[in-house]
Amino acid sequence: MAITVLKRIIKAGFLNFKRGGVVSWAAVLVVTITLSVITLIILLQAVLHFSLAQIKDKVDVTIYFTVGAGEDKIMALKSSIEKLPEVSQISYTSASEALKLFRDRHSKDYPTIQALDEIGENPLGGYLNVKAKEIGQYESIANFLKSGSALSLDSASIVDKVNYYQNKLVIDRLNTIISGAQKLGFLITLLLVLISIVITFNTIRLTIFISKEEIGVMRLVGASKMHVRGPFMIEGAIYGAVATFFTLILFWPATAWLGRNMTNFLGINMYDYYLANFLNIFAILLFSGIILGVISSFLAVRKYLNK
Amino acid sequence: MIYFNNVSKVYRDATALEDVTFTVEAGEFVSIVGHSGAGKTTLTKLILSEEMPTDGTVFFESINVHKLKNDDLTKLRRRIGMVFQDFKLLPNKTAYENIAFAMEAVGKTEEEIASDVPHVLELVDLSHRMSHFPGQMSGGEQQRLAIARAIINQPELIIADEPTGNLDPVNTHEIVQILKKINDLGTTVILTTHNRGVIESINKRVITMENGKVIRDSKHRK
């Protein structure tokens, strides 16, 4: 019996959508706009994350060692730093590699190369490049280096300088900007999603307002609340599903255009991102669209169901 | 079957019903007559619990209709068939679907719907209109469809609120004959009208209302 009822409700929902004509398509249009806002937010978040990740990637701390520092001591310090939970990556450049890199970098700068040759021996020390998982964690890494735990390995004598203190101001400022951008992004997202939900809810409420009398008649002929409400909820789900389809189609050429013309500006190829995340975006939109449609219909019908 | 005990209904500053008391027995055909605003429609709304009385009680058999919870009210309404002046059909459903909806509401199977709907449409002479929408039908046809919907679940009571109000004399006559036939088959009918001709053609019990009061009840005219 329950399956028969469900079948009838689903069938009635589809029939209502089909016969709703302009009203149905107007509701689909509004839900499409809402889903487009959500898609736009997903894409903007991708740009924001990509940009922030790039900025974060540029920040690191370098520990320069004195000339002639023993490699075993450096390796001991490296392994103790590696154990820190804040560290995501650590790389060692030996003195000879540092010299080679220096020579490559200044290959066209003859006076410098000549001066280097004059010295005869390697004037550069090795260095460790440390990347933290989050920008805010550089300070604790620097503190670790300054503290006794690092020094207990008898490494203080080999450390020439740590560039964190020179870059501290820039790193702190970047950290503030990044967390600010993330918070602002979240707030804007929340606001846009809220506005979209309110607009969609009101549109669906209007479509159901048109059926106000019909709902009363259904109740008068003895239809249960679910029998009346069910088809409207199915109709709401159809709005969501059809709008998802339209939104996905709409963003295909839009992201292709962005990918072709705006990749340099955005730092990320939108079309590639859209295709790579197509299934995820599809799932998010379908879920949001259907939930939005069903809940809006549920709430809108409730008003006319009481008698 | 229906018991009105000292029922009054006041809308803000207007009195729609004042101390109304009467009884309708099972199988009766009762016409309630009166001018517009006499309180006829309020009376029918009170039976269906669409409105709450300001004072007094309305019973359907032993049930106080205004004490019912939502689910029980739905079950009560399934025992009553309604016919309205403005038909109140579902505009986005065909004639077939309008009747099928009332059957679905009471949980009838697809087989029962498929066999009963054509039969009842034939009864009201609308077989040829089965797949038409109400908007594509004349007033008389729409009212016949509304009657078909009202009787499809074999209700114990039919309430027809000004069913002929929007119809020409020919259609009025047809509707009255259908209602009489339904009553002859044992269903209680309450009909409200302001048309004296209709009452004369029915020639059954008449309750006359004026300004929300029952001023005459001709129980003897059976």
C-alpha cells in the first residue's frame, strides 16, 4: 500500500510539474540562479584556495650553517626538526650544492665568479629549508630553534643565522591577510547562499500560493496531509533536478571561456578544474537543489494544510 | 445523523448563525433555504469543521466534529461528499483524475479506480469528457463532475452548497434530479439554495433561514 501511495505521489508530482507550464519553468529559473550562485562560489573558492596555497608555498624558513659545519651535526638537527608536528617539508642543501647553485645563478656575473675563484675555497655554508604546514606555525619552529631542545644537540655553534626573524613582519602580515581572506570568503559565501535560499523559498511559496484553493479542495475531499503535500515536494525536487541540469550546462561554456581567457589572471584553469571536479559539483548542486526544492515546498504547503 | 445544538457563529462584529438547533435523520433530503447571508454556507462549513462555532455543538452521529484531531477530521470528511456552487474541482487534473484523486484519498486500489471512475462518469453522463480538464467543460458539466466526485466513495452524507447557483434552468433541473436519485438510493442529502423553484421541484423537508436564525422547518413535507 505504501508503495502504491508513493508511486501515486511521484506520478502526481511529475504531472503537476508538466501541467504547471510557465509557473514551473519560472521556479526552475530561480532555482537555476541559486545553483549558479553556489557553483560560482565553488569556483571562486577554488581560485582563493589556489592563490592562498601559492602564497603559503612561497613562505619558508631557512637555517644557514657556518662554513665547515659538520654534516653529521646538521643531519642530527634536521632529524630533530623533522619530528616537529608543524613541519611539512624539510630539505638540505649542502655547502657544495649551495656553491654550485650560486655559480649557476651568477654565471653571467663575471666579477663575482672571478672573486669566487680568487678565494679558492668554498665560502658558503650549507642550509636547511623548512616549510611549515600553516603560516602561523613558523614562529613555533623558530622558537624551537632558539630553545634549548635544538641547542642540546650541540648545534648552536653550527647555525649561522635563521632568516625567520628578518622575514617575520612579512610572514605575520601574510598570515593576517590569508586568514582574513578565508573569513571574508566564508562570510560572503554564507550571505550569498542565504540570499539565494530566501529567494528560492519565496518563489516556490508563490507557486504554491497559486494552488492554495486546490490544497483546500484536496483536504475537503478527505486527502491526508501527505497525499496533498507529497506531490508538491516531488515537484520541488524536480525543480532542483532540472535546475541542476541547466546550471551544469550553463557553466560548461562559461568555464571554457574563463579557461581560455582568464587562466593567467586567476592562476588556475577554470575549465580543467570544472571538468576534474564535475562529479563533485554535480553531486553538490543536485543535493542542494533537491533539498532546497523539497524543504521550500514542505514549508510553503504547511501554511494551507491546517484546515 | 446530524445534530445542531444551539449553535451560534459570530465573525468579529457580524452574526452569521444565532442559536440554531435542528436534526437531520439518516436518509433524509433536507433543503436549507434563505437569502444570501442568511447563514446557509456557514452551516455547511460547521458540519465539515471548516469553521469553529462560537457557541453550541455540532454532532455527526455521536462525534462532536469540532473536537476532532486533524487525522480524524480527514476520516470524517471521507464520509461526506461535498458539492459547491463554484464546483471546486482541481483545475490541473482531468475529469478522470479529479474523481480518481478522491478515491486515492481513501486508499482505493488502481483496479477499483479503473473500474469505478468510468462507471460514475457514465452515471452523470460525462463519459465523453473523461480526459477533459474542468476549464474545458461547461458549468453544468463541471457540476455533474463535482457530484460524481462527491458520490464516488459512497458517502453517508452529501452536502450540496448552492449547487445550482451558477447554472441555467436546464442544468439546474438535471442536477436536482441527480441529487434526488442519490437520495433515493439511501444517501442523506443536505442542499442549500436560495432558489424557490428548486425546493418546489424537490418537494422534501425545507429549513428556512433568515439572518442566521431558523425561522421555519417543514418536517411534515415528506
